[in-house]
Amino acid sequence: MDTTTDDFIANDRSWQKVIMKYNRPDLRKSLWQICNSLIPYLGLWYLMVLSLDYSYWITLALSFIASGFLIRLFIIFHDCGHGSFFKSKRTNKIVGMTLGILAFTPYYKWHNQHHIHHATTGNLDKRGIGDVWTLTVKEYLESSKWRRFFYRAFRNPFILFTIGSAYVILIQNRFSKRDMTTKERWNIYFTNLMILVMAIGISLIIGLKAYLLIQLPVIFISHSAGLWLFYIQHQFEDVSWYRSSNWDYKTAAIEGSSFLKLPVVLQWFTGNIGFHQVHHLGPGIPNYNLARCQYENDLFKKAKPITLFSSFKALRLNLWDEANLQMIRFRKISLRI
């Protein structure tokens, strides 16, 4: 394909034509992905129960592997919400809601926020829903000392990926808000009820202590890793942000999302979500088609990949510098003050 980036962005027909090639769920691939994700996850749960009789260190080691499969199940949950995993809307909803219970995540609430995230990625004037809290340099400098303190604490990786993950699991996903739709609120209550039923049922079989010793590490590790993934996908060195007057969906999808090139094993566990530019340009593409779309089109080949090693550099970027159009570290601000 000889289409340049600028031509592609300017030509809606070209954009739609490319995306439509990969925008088709394959029932066999979808069912196989559920099998090779859910069955091993349940099998690891059984092994972790058995391992409690020997050493909890074995249980913890297995919990990291189980967390990988739960992340993969979450990607399926994510695809279902985009309507990309099955052709049937009803099947997407049933599978998505079921996997949401395993991942402690309410289906409608999460996806309503996620759809807003897709519609506003890279838009400085529409931050705040479904994204990572990000301030501009000007906003930071004009903030009170307490707001600066909380922002610095929030952006600290040791806090964001520990307390932040716990907050998502225990509070954000458990409680409703007044501005939510009736469907969102009832889905939160339903998800909470099903999690409680699941917890009671498993606890009656293996005991409450055993359930907590297994469930808590798995859910915490998977959510922490998922939060890290989401962070790297939109907080990186070459990211672009725009004001509404200059914002464009296609440009924001390509320049506001990263290409996270992970080792093959991690790419498999994360359901190809590292090809995030492709996903944002075509959210209706099933995860198993993302890599093919990336490598078969020159537009995406021009993307500068972020590796697992280089991703840690992005964790030090904290503020958007509108004057220089780049993410910068707190240290650069300190030098200016």
C-alpha cells in the first residue's frame, strides 16, 4: 500500500476501506480464543488451590501466570464492548458481562467510559473520563500546593500501580454515581452481586481464607498490569495532544496512541492490545486481527515502537508542555520555577 500518512488521514474512503478489511469477527477464532484463555485460567485456579497444601510461594508464582490469562480474558471483555468479538450483539453482551464478573469489572459502566475515551483521546479540552489524569504545565503551575502534591503522588508509579489499582478494584468498579444511566447502575449492582455469589460459592468449597489468598493476588496483579498497559498506550514520549479546534479523530488515533512492541509471549497474554494505534483507528477490529492490520499497511509501519524496556522511560513523563508539544518530567518544571 503506497498511501502516505497525510493522504490517509485526509481521505475518509481510504481510511474506511483499510479498516473494513479487518473489521470482521471470525467465530472459530473467537471461540478458540475463549477456550485457550478461560480453560487455562480455571485450571490454574485449581492448581493454586492444590498448591496451598505445599507452599504459598508456589501459589503466588502461579498467580502471576493466572493474572496473564485474566488480562487476556479482559481483552475479550474489551472487544465484546466494542462489538468486535462476535457478530451478534447479544452474544457480545452475554460473554462480555460474564468475563466482567471474573475481572471484577461492570460491563456497561466500563464500556460507556471507554467509548468516551475513544471519542476524546488526545483532546486537551475533553480530559477526565476514561483516561489517566494529565495536567498541562500551565495548569500545574497555576494549581494550589495541595493539588500539586496530589498530582505528583498520583503520577508516582509506585502509587499509581498499587493504590491506584486497589482504588479501581474496590471503589471505582463497585459504586455507582448519580450521573450514571439506570442500565449502568443496575449492571454495577448485578456485577457486585455475582462476585459475592462467586466468592461465597468458592469459599464454601475451599474456605474463605483460601479463596482470598488466591483471588486477591490474581485480581490485583492483573489490574496493576492492565493499568500499566493503559498508561503506556497514551502516555509516551512521542504522544500528541490537541485542543478541540485542532483535534481530529483519525490523527488523534494515530498520534495519540502508542505501538507497544512486546515479546511474543507478553503480546499473546495482552491480546495484541499493544497495537493500540490500529485499535483506536478501528475499534471494531477483533484483537486477533490487529497485528495483521499493523504489518500489512505502510501507515502503521511508520510508527516508532515502544519496547518493554523503553516503556519505563514513559513512566517519568508527567506533564504536557503545550509550548513545545511534548510530555515532560516534573524536574524540568522545577528548573523553571
